[in-house]
Amino acid sequence: MSAEVELRGVSKTFGSVEALAPTDLSVPAGEILTVLGPSGCGKTTLLRLIAGLVSATAGTITVDGVDPARARAEKRIGFVPQAPALLPWRTVRANASLLLDLNPGRSPATPSHSVDELLDFVGLADFADARPHELSGGMQQRVGLVRAFALDAPLLLMDEPFAALDEITRTEMRHLLTRLREPHGATVVFVTHSISEATYLSDRVAVLSPRPGRVASIEEVTLGRPRRPELEDSPEFFEVTTRLRRALGIGAHAG
């Protein structure tokens, strides 16, 4: 189950600050689109507009033909923030099922996977009854991913969910995200400033210019699927990362 997203002439101004210049963008159903760009270029603003968390100053946004507020109300959108924001008094299982508990009438009648199955998939079955303070940062972010996937939303919006993690854990998490999403098939819009992350995850990458953000280029990532960790050591992977660096206007060997 997946959703398509359309933005037409969408811009956003906060007071006198133009955060996002008029932008057109299409995300076909089932695609993983990464939004890549420098800090302050409007990546998070763009994601929040699609989520219906803020209103556009101009232009239109639709998710499967309806406005984002309605799509969010109908639980067509799952949102994964930078921090997992787990409730400290709830167990791992209870945190993972939070969105289902809050919206029993809109929860999937026949979910793709149960919460316990998803916890087992991400290696947290033995921690289902633990509290968040007993988990590492990477483990907490895994709970956040399970919470999003348990809702079975056709559109997942992810705002730099791995940014606070160390590089090793961050790499493991993008591999895990790819495996989690394969059977689900959701459309994903993923915000990052990591070129390697964008390369590994994406079908396409929307490169944003410095503020006011605008789509400077759309880069195709033709690495095929399924993707496995060893892909990151391949010449094809290096070719895509080099192309993305150039699209961002930085040197081919920049970090």
C-alpha cells in the first residue's frame, strides 16, 4: 500500500523569511524520495508541509488526491521525527503500539505485521517489556520505526531520523529501514544531509538549494533493489555519491 504526493507552486514564508521558494514536486506511489540539502535550506519545512503540520503560503499539496490535513486525519501519513519521543512510563511494546492505541477506529483491520512481529524483526523482541531509559539511542529509534510501520500508513515522512546516532549505528539503521520497508512498499519521503544515506535509500534524490529552498535538481539513483549493505562498497555506489556531491556544489572528495 502506497500513496502519491503532488506539490504545485508550493512556497512557505515565516514572517519576513522565505523558507521555501515556489516548488513543484511529484512523488509516485511506492517511491523512496530523499530530500537532500544544506542546513537551513527548507528540508524540514517541506516535509512538514506535506504532513499538514504547517500550511503553505501559496500553492497546493495533495496526498492521493486529498489535502494533507485530511490525509493525516485518515491515517494515510506516518511521521518519523529526528527524536523518537518515547513515553517513559510505557514499555517498548506499548510505545510501539501507541498510534494504534490512540486511533483504534482507524487502525488497519488486517495489518501487514503485528507490533510483536515488527519488534522481533528489528531485534527488540527481548526488550518488549523494557522502558525507554533501558535502551540505547539506536534501540529507541528502532522503536520509533516500528511505531511508524505498525500504522501501515501508505506514506511515511522521515525527518533526519538517524541524525543523532553515531556513524556505525546510523549505517545499520538505514540498512534496517530498507529491509523493513521492502514488504510494506510504502511511499517514503526522507530528509537528510547525508549523501551516503541518500544514495543507499533512494530511488530519486531532490537536491535543494540554500535558503530560500527550491528544487535545484532531481537525481535518479539506478542501483536496483533489493539493496544490501555490500552495495556501499561498490563502484556504482561511489559514482552516485560523487554525482550528488556535484549536484550540491561541493568537491567530489568532500566528506
